[in-house]
Amino acid sequence: MNRKLLFAISISVVLATSCKKSDDPGPGGGGPPLRDKVKDSAVDIARDIYLWYTQIPTGFNGQSYADPDKIMAAIRQYSKEPGFTNAVDRWSFAAKKSDWDDISGGISQDFGLSVFFLEEGDLRVKYVEKASPAGVAGLRRGWRITKINGSTNITTSNADFIVDAVFYSASTSFTFLKPDGTSVDITLTAATYQDNPFFLDTVYTAGASKAGYIVFNSFLGDTAAINNKLQAIFTRFATEGVNDIIVDLRYNGGGYVSIQQKFANYLINTAGNGGVMMSQKFNDQYSIYDETENFSKLGTMNLSRIFFIVSNNTASASELLINNLRPYMTVKLVGPSSTYGKPVGYFPIPVGDWYVFPVSFRSTNKNNEGNYFSGFAPDKIVADGLTKDWGDKTEGPLASILTYLSTGTFGLNMQNGREVAGKTDEMRQFNEKLSQKEFKGAVLNRRF
């Protein structure tokens, strides 16, 4: 075992900080610049703790890459897994410490607007962060964007323009077509704000069922605030006599494993209390840190089944939650596509003013089920209802589940012919590009 790496990890996993250093050479001008040492260290770490470290060739040279993030991307090709033709790692990455501190804490600096093509030429607001400039301006899910900075070319052929204007500009003017048929011009200016992963929580009556509905968009952020909100939601659900839960994870790319654990402990039934939630396994050099987590029931709800709304943006910690509950209750998935497929995770390892995140552990449930690199297929394929706001009972996946609760059968695949989000391969690929800025990962926040 690499004791130097072990020492570095023990200094700090999640809260590691260090003085920012320059790229100047060492004392006296001798030796390689710090940036080269950082690259070498990133490679050394990958060779030691990467889940597929034995597959990294001895001739792999980190100095040929621009920075640690490019190195982490380069090692992904060496993640061959039995049963899969292509390399399975799509996630190993690196980030400047200051950037990761913002990402992990749910601090964003942009418009707070995510978009998605319903069909060619029809760009919709996918979601809005409440405290963001877009949220403060009153934008809502489902609004159609008809003009960006004066241009009406809202098509996939104008991809670079749209991505830059929506995600990477300091200020952009938009024209929105609202559901009532009126148009509004809004100019958004990027600002710093705190993400709120809870987009909606409410209760519906469907037949004999009272269903609690939670739209949960990330397992990252202010963990204390998230845990307090979870407690408040499940206390309210219990008080109102909720006997079914619908968790909407369709755009949730994951985050902290610890928040997943908290969520799972509210959802688990009484019979599952004390049972195995999940096992986390490292490579053979770090098997001493393999760990099994058991359920520790929170709240008073005793569910026999649970419904998840999912998509190909449902990833990592979101999939972990689904997988961990499957051995204990009936789990139904509804949505436009299979989930993303990420049964592995990582943690931040400090290197200079960077954190590196080589994939380092895999997760399995009580039945030793994992390796879902192809994702989980829905029990019912239902188009994403991008023309509807959150909580609208006629919105595709939600409507389908409410129908199931009333009749025992899922509703139709779509509410109308237009709700076929990303129905062509070209649009699906472009919508994936529109989601690339969204974090996808399962992050341990424990010390070794």
C-alpha cells in the first residue's frame, strides 16, 4: 500500500485546504515546476487507488496532458469491466479546490436556468433554481424560449450559441412564451446563489392512496439544511397520513453518499431496519476500507412500495438510493428513459491547488447487486412533460403514477403528441450536451 498516499488522504478528504502555490520551480530554481509535480502526483494517485489501477499502462505519461482534469479523463479508457465491451468509467475528473468547494456546497454562479429541447426548434425551461437570477425573475419550468440575444435561431444547428448564451455568459436577453400564450422579455445577469435541491414537496390523493411527492434535484449542498428539510417533509407526510411516496429524481445527478443514506433511512420500512443498506468496495490495495452500511430507520412511515421518476440524467447517488431499497420493497420506475448508469464513486484527494477524483469504489446492495453501468430501465416509459410546471397532475410521469395509484395501471406514454422530449437521436445527443454542466457523481465525505 502507498503510505504516502494514505497519509495525504488522512490529512483531509472533503474539507482539505492548503495555501495556494505558484507554478514557479522549487527553491533555488531547481527541479520541475509545481504544475509538473502536480501532474505526476495525479498519476501516482490513479495508479494507487483507481478502481481499475492494474489496467493503467506503465508508459502512461501525465506530463503530456494539460492539467489534472485532462489526466483523470485520460485514465477512463483503462476501465474495462467484465461483461462490458467498452471502458465503463465516464466520470473520473479533477477540479480546482475553490471550484469544488462551491460545487459541493451547492454554490453556483450563473443564471440558475437549465434548458432542454422538447423537439427541434422548441427549447424549454427544464428547471429553475429558486434563489438564482432566473428564479428571482419568476421563470418557471415549461416556458418556451423563442429568442436569445435577439436571435430566433433556436435550433440544434445553433448549438454552440445556445450553450454559451445560457450557461457561460455574464448577461443574456431572452424572450419567453408562457403557457397562457403571452410573451415576456427578460434579461438575466449571472450572480452567485445557494442551490436548493428541493424543487417541490406536496401531497396528492389518488384513489385510496395519499401520496407524498418530492422533487429532489441534487445530493450536494448544505448538508445540515438538506437533512433538516428531509426531517420536516417526512414529519409532514406522516402527519397527513401519507401511505405512498413518489420521489422525482429525473434530473438528479447525485452527490454526497451521506445524504443518500439519510434519505434511504426515511424511506426504508420497519422490516428493513437494521438490514444491509449497501456495501462499498475499494481495489485490493485498499480493501481494508471496504465498508457495509446498515439501515437505521428514521421517521414513522412504513412503506411497502415506492415510486421514482427517472431519466438518463438520474445518476450515481440517485441510482444508489434506488438500488439500496430494491431488496426491501416494491420499487417502480417511471420516466422517459433508463437511468444514467453509475454504480461507482470517488472522493476528493488534494494535490496542490487541485482535488483529483479517480473512481475509487463500487457499491452493491443487500443482495450484492451492482454493476448497473447500463442504468435501470423504467417499469413504464413516459415522456418527460416539459410543457408542464412541477406538480401539475397532468404532467407525464407524475400523471402516470397517480393513475397507477388509482387504478393499478400506469397511464398513457404521453399526455399529448408534443411531449416526446428528445425523440430524435440528434436531439437526444444535444440534450445530453445541455446536461453536461450538471454534476453526476457519488461522493464520499468520510476520512480514511
